[in-house]
Amino acid sequence: MPLLTTLLIGLIALLHLYFLILEMFLWDKPTGRRVFKLTPEFATASKALAANQGLYNGFLAAGLLWGLSLGVEGLHIKLFFLACVLIAGIFGAMTVSRRILYIQGAPALLALVLLLLA
């Protein structure tokens, strides 16, 4: 697998670990409230939901890292988890903010294309 594809998948995994930290641990803290533009009241009220969402982002990161650790043998795992990230990005763009499509969906789509062309 070309180095660029591996680096991009690794970056996407790290991005989802960052989402995990933001959503599970920083949601109601100043950093989390600033990133997600939340009021203190909303952040407190939605903290458990955000933690759940963060956990799922952690699963996406773990799957991508698992696929990377297997090298060429992990092709199907990488394809599956990148597709999950892309679908989550599309759904997030449709339901929350179009920005999610660019932050989450576009890198996953690019990685999928590069992976399939390799």
C-alpha cells in the first residue's frame, strides 16, 4: 500500500481519537464547548450523549488502526471502517453541519479512492 494512503488512514484514525477525547472528556469543558459552539447548559445536559458518540469514534479509530497493523492483509478491514467513517460524515452533514462532510467524510472518501487504486 502506498505510503500516502497509509499516512492518510493513520491521520483519519488520529482525528477520530481526537473526536473521542473531545466528546468523552472535554464536551462540557471550555475546549469542548468552544469547538462545538455549545452553551454550558446544553453541554451539561448532553454530556452522556456526547460520551456515547465519542466511544463510537474510538471504535472507528481502533478499526482503522487494526487494519493498518495488518498491512496488505487488512485491506477489507480498512475498506469497511473507511466506509463507516464516510457514511458517518455524510449523515453528520445532513443532520448536524455541512462542515462534518469536509472534516470527516472527504478524507475518508479520498482514502477509500487511494486504497482502491493501490
